[in-house]
Amino acid sequence: NAGVMQNPRHLVRRRGQEARLRCSPMKGHSHVYWYRQLPEEGLKFMVYLQKENIIDESGMPKERFSAEFPKEGPSILRIQQVVRGDSAAYFCASSPITSGVLEGDFFGPGTRLTVL
Amino acid sequence: DQQVKQNSPSLSVQEGRISILNCDYTNSMFDYFLWYKKYPAEGPTFLISISSIKDKNEDGRFTVFLNKSAKHLSLHIVPSQPGDSAVYFCAASAVTSGTYKYIFGTGTRLKVLA
């Protein structure tokens, strides 16, 4: 009964490189959320996806960031041409299909991105 | 614009005493609130939630109080234990608007002294 899995746990990139962060939701969960935590700050919502659909990307920077949740495989958060300001912890959460109130999403352990 | 605020960045409490963590919000559309606990290098762990139709929810040592008129919620931990030392985040969502995204506060670091 694995929880939300994220890999890699730590990622180091040089400025201008691409970063790919992966999130495998809990079994049976078809909703994925990505959050970013900058140093000394709270978690900030980035994007909400269902399988093959982006539902809400209002928290995503307009440039360089993209997310997908394909029919098969993990959700991917992609950051192109990384800059130092992208250094943060990126958390993924998943939840099951529900039409009611959520009892609390399940968060993965996070990917800590360091941009040199 | 910080819609969810945790004005105390840190709190120290003696073991066995009550810990009270506070959270204020500004958006009257928020109708569901959660508290998460986070240890270093781990993801947040869900603790307890409360819907806006209630003013109190209790789960073991954890109780959340909601004061809608003041747009304020608090988490009470009693008795506090050293293992409760962590960063606590409150989060709010406007579930009835259908987005299910949570707005998090900046966290309060709780230290329970043995």
C-alpha cells in the first residue's frame, strides 16, 4: 500500500538546464496536485491535474513550467532553463475521485531542487 | 496577498502543556480548513480538518476551533509531546467553488520541550 512517491528526492541542476520531477499518486488516486515550497515560506499551489487533463494551473509560472499527467505513468512537472529562483521543495499530492469534501490529500516526500 | 496567515513563526511549549497554534484567513469563500504537520525532509502529513458548518472538531489530542466571524482558526494540542515538535501549516480551500486547491499559511514551528 505505497503512498505518494516522488523521484528524484534531490535534484541538482545548473542554470539553463531542464528539471523533470516525477510523481506517482497513491493507487486508485486520479487527481494530482503540485505545490512548491520556497525557503522559509509555506506551500504554494501550482497546478491540479486529472488523468490527461489540466484542471487548474493558476499557480504555475507562465513561462518555463509545464505539467502533465498522462493516461499511463507518473505525473511530470517540467521546468525548462532553470534559474536559481527555482530552487525549492516541490511536493506532489494525490486524492481519489470524490464529489464531496476532501478529508486531506496525501503528500509525497517532495523533490528538493537545487539550481547552481 | 497572503490569504492565509500564521503570524507566529515559532512556538515553544513544555511537555504536557497545551499548544495553541493560530491561523487567520481573509477570503470569506473558504469553507474547508486543514492542519498539516511537517517534519524536515518529509512531505506534509494531514492532521485534522474542519468544515465551515462546524466550529469545532476533535481527534484525540488534537482539536481545531473555527471562528467564522473572526475568520480565525486554531489548533490545540493537549497534552503536548516532544514528538509533536514540527512545523504546522494551516490550509484553506473553497471547496464549493470546485477547485479543491489549498492555500497554505507560512507555518508555525512548534518545539515541545521535555
